[in-house]
Amino acid sequence: MPDQIDRSIEITRRRFLAGSAMAGFAAFLAACGTGGTGSSAPTEPPATEAGPTATPAPPTEKPSPAAELNFANWPLYMDTDDNDPTKHKTLDDFTAEYGTKVNYSEVINDNDQFFGTIKAPLEAGQDSGWDLIVLTDWMASRLVRLQWLEKFDLGNVPNYVANLEDSFKAPDWDKTNEYHAPWQAGMTGLGFDSKVTGDLTSLNEFWNPKWKGRLTYLTEMRDTVGFALNKLGFKRTDFTMDQFDQAIAELQKAVDEKLVRAFTGNEYAESMVAGDVVVAMAWSGDILQKQADKDTLRFQIPDEGGALWYDNMLIPKGAQHKYTAELMIDFVYRPDKAAQIEAWINYICPVKGAKEELIKIDADLGNSPLIFPTADMYAKVTGFRAMTEEEEAHANDAFSTLIGS
Amino acid sequence: MTAVNANRGGGFLQRRRGLVPLLLLAPGVLWLAFFYVYPAFQMFLSSFWTGSLEKGFTFSLGNWTTYPDAIVRYQEQFVRSILYAGAATILTFLIAYPLAWTIAFKGGRWKNLLIFLVIAPFFTSFLLRTVSWKIILGDSGIVLGPLKDVGLLPEEFRVLATPIAVVSGITYNFLPFMTLPIYVSLEKMDFRLIEAARDLYAGPWRRPGAIIGAIVGGGLLAVLAGIFEWSIVPVAAFGAVAGAVIGALLISEAFVRVTFPLSLPGVFAGSLLVLIPAIGDYVNAELLGTTNTRMIGNVIQSRYLVNTDYPTAAALSFVMMAAILVAVLIYARALGTENLTASRGL
């Protein structure tokens, strides 16, 4: 690992505990706001401005950038000055170019928690206060389903149209890529301590009695159930709910046999460094970072398949500065800006051309397959299919029961 | 003129003396009304909803069945929460009482420093304190590592991801809430009462002390053994022997007849301060536990945030509040509410 990155603060994205007290409160307030009116029937499709679909010609009336942009993101998800945590070079560059002040807030610690905070205004058809938010694919698909997002004017985002990595195009919940722009991605696979386990390649290791009590699963439902689906020979991208239930049963076996030490968020990475856990369902970025503390840690996409997930820039319905938000999306899809961000945050970059730019900054990082995966790796990882509301409710319920709550 | 006006002002409050308490109460009452009563009422309403986030929720009194359904489905987590919180309360008492006693009576000029040390962990966030237990209790960490190295423990032995880790975490996190009230009640005690008791032959109390110690120690460890699924008889026997030795050495008649009764208000307050938040705690279970150590707090947070099943979450919260209320009332009745005011006998 190059040493320019301060890793003293562990990345806690995807971990719900970080802000859980507030989260509970927020969700509670949100729940109050629903008020039993039952009035959340979807409104008509989002009104479109200039060119609704792929018309890369600029819109007839060119709007001007707004004075400010309200941007909500996860902590440690933007390049940051080593000496001044409030300075982000990419955002300063944006201000210099467009004159827009970016109100950048690292307020998203958890998809569900953040959803609780924007639910009430969006449900009431009001502005959420944010122009640009970053949420994980499955939550983004829920927002698309609820029609709580603005549709991009693709004419305003030519870099996005041109530079989006092919593997991220056209998920089943947004086939035209008009509601979401991937911000960063990550892979879920097999994490292990090669000193203890040797080299592992199969996801059967997640059910191997040899690792009893030193094996962890993830609290992220789609990641964990996905491996069980793969183990049974089903597909993450296309499964029936009956197959889903079989996958839950397969996981239940491992729980009943006490193979699984715990279901965790990012904490498994710390436990692997401490030696308490030797095999884990793991996120690529965590292992990459923790290799600095323990160089025998390895990340492997299982032969049977792994997961590709990504966080997306989204424009909430009724955003005050939609055009400026589109400018920002387009700005970070410029390869040089994407590389500038990537050099600091080290996730998987969904921008074509960023690799060459990053190699100029830092050759080691630019050539790392955990930041720019090879085609071979992309071939093995898939997303999780979109679910209907009923399916999602059933899936969450079954998974909650599995993990004991 | 001004003096006259000032007098008039004073006269107003004097004439309406009855208003003073109301004015003093107003901020607290308003705060409670806005931030407790109103949300609690809303939550109560939402426990009668049916529906889903996307289709919307509708209210109907017919949805009372949410309550029995939730209790039946999550009875295991309810019982576990009460057991863990109860065990943690007992453990904090066992640790805090000697600690508070020592600081109060033997602390001398170090008293303030020692009390500061009791509170010091609170300068760090609850979450970080809990995470640090993961490091301390690690399978090859600073506690278990050396014991395994010398062969005292089998290699696969672990504390993390077991009920012991969760109860230990709660005990640690809530220890100051038990220590401080007991310390306060002991510290203000008039030591001359104890001297007087000694003068009246309330001295060492070997045999009754040993009996009390054996009963208390054996009983407590039997309860803990039940919770942790250890074999009860040997553990309880060990507790009885240890309790008898400690009781014979430390318990004097003066302690039983004077010191302990006078410290009961502190014990009462401390127990409530530990027990009530501990029942609802979910951080320890989340970080230190595993699937079969989940508590009711974990269920409520997951129902709210992950499953967006607001009615069940609200119903569970209300059942929990009701259960705690009943438990506290029984406890207050048993120990006597006048203990809370602490003025009796002094």
C-alpha cells in the first residue's frame, strides 16, 4: 500500500451501527410522518426537461450553474486534503470551473438510515434538501421503483454517457441509465488469511467445518444470500423466491452447526487482522486496506461467482439544482477527475479511461485489479436482481430471522 | 419609583406563590410533552398500522393482533434481554459495591481522583468502548492468548460471540451507573453510626457472614450458570464456597445492620439505572455477540430500519416499555419506594 492515504480512521460505510442511535430516531420521526394516510401511491412519471433520452446534443436553452449544490455522500468517499479534512480537491476544482459552492456533507452512514431521513419529504412530494445523493444499487432500485428520483438529461452528461464502464450499464432496474450514475463499486468475495488457510478458491469454504467459529458472514442480505444461491447452482441475477428460501435454509445449516461466528458489517476486517476470523465473506476494498496491517490477507472471487455492488449518484425528486447536479456527475466522469478521486479512496472505479490517468499518479494503484478489475474478474461477479416490494419484504424478513433478529 | 415597581414585582410572585412551582416545572414538562409524550403517542398509533412503506400504512384498531404476534415471534429475544440485563445488573452490583465502599471509606484524599477514574471511560464513545472489548477478548488477544499459550485453555476456546461477551460488555458499559449512586449513598453516611454500632458489639460476624455469603454467592452463580448454560451444580457450589469465605472475612454485623441498609437507596437507584437501559441495549449484542445472543433492541432496530416494518417495531417498543414498567413497580414495591427519597432514618 502506498503511504499517502491516512487509514487511521476505519472506513465504516455499510455499517449501520455508526449512526444507529440517530438512525433509530430518524426512522422514528420518519415513521411518525407517515401518519397512517396511506397516500404514497406513485405519482406520474418524472417530468422531463429538454431531451428525455439519449440526445447528446445540448438542450436548446442552456441553463446556468446554480450558486450552490447540496451533495450528500458517505464518509471517506471523496479525495481529501491530508492536512485539512474539509478540503476536497475535486470539489474545489468544480467550484473553480463553474463558480458553484459545493455543500458537501458526509451524512450517509447507512442506506436504510439515510432512506429514513429523506422518506418523509419525498413521500409528500417535497424537496429533500439534497441535489445529489449516493446510495447502493438495491436502495437506488427502491427509489426508482418509488419514482422518487429525477431523470437525468443525458445531453448534460456526455462524459457519463461515454465513459461508463460496460459492466455497469443497464441494470434491470434502470435499463436506460437515466436515473443513476455509479459512483464507486466493490466486489464481495472470499476473504481469508492465507497464512492459516492456504489458498482458497471455492465458496464451499463458507460451509467448511474446518473454519468452525472462525468464519463470518455479512449482515448485508444480498451479499450473503448471493453466495448461498451460487452454492446451490442458482443465479443472483435471476432466481425464484423458492430458490431464495432454499438459500436461506443453506445458510441456516451453517448457523445451526455453529460454523458461523457472527454476521457482521465491516468489523470482520478488524477481526481478521486480530486473527479471530480466518475466512470471511469480504468486501474487496476492506481487504485491500487491511493488507497494510496484515499482508497475509487475501481477497478472491470464488470460482462459483461473487458479487458486484455499486453506490450511485442519484438526483432526488424535486431537487433545487438538478442541472448543477448533472454537471457534477459529468465532472467526476472525466477520467482525470475520476483518477484523482480514486487515488485517494481506492474502491473500484466505474469510469473508462481513469486507469490510464491513475497510472500517471500512482502506477501500483492504477494496476491493482482490486481498483480496475480485469475482464476475467468482471465475468465472475454479478449484481443481485431487483426485487418487487413483496419479494423484498419477504427476503428481509427471512434474513432477519436467520441472523437472530 | 423604580423601587416601588420592584416591590410590586416581588409582590406579584408573593401573591401568586402557587405559580412558582408551575413555572419551574414548565420547561421540563414541555420538553417531555414534545419529545416524549407526543412521539410515544404517535408510535402507539403506528403500532396499529397495517400496510407497507410503498403502498402506505392504514390505521385500524383491528390490528391489535400485531401485539400478540410480535410477542410470540420474539419471545426468545425478550426473555434473553431480561436475563442478560438482569445478569449484568447483578454483576455491576457485585463489582460496584466493594468499589464504591472502598472509595467512600478508604479513599481519603484520593477520593475525587478515584471517582474521576470511574467516570473517565465516559469520555470515549460508547461504541469505541465496546469495540475495544473485541480487542481485549480476542481469541488470541491479551487475555486469552497467554492462557492458550501455556495450555490452560483449549485452542478453540473463545469468549467473543458468546453470551458471556455480551453480558460482560453490558456490565462494563453500565458499571459507572451502579457505582456512582452507591458511592453517593455511602459517602454521605455518618461514620459515627458505624463506630456506635461497633461499640454496641456489632463486630465481626463470622458464622452469619459465611452463611449470608454462601447463600448470596451460590445463588448468584447459579443464576449466571443458567444464563450461560454452564453446569449449575459445580458452579453454584464454587459460588457458595467463595461467598462463604468472603462473607466470613468481610461481613461484620455493623455492615449488615447499619451500612448496607443505609446504602440501599443507592443500590436501588443504581439497579434501575443499569437494568432499564441494559434491557433495550443492542450495541453490545451486535458487536460482541452472535445470532443466538440477539436482544430485543436488535429486533426493534432491524424491524424499523431494515424491514421498514414500523407497526411491529412500535408494538415491540411498547411491550418492552410495559414490561420494564411492571418490573420496576414490582421492584419498587419489594424494596420500598421511600428508598428513592433516601431521607429515611437520617
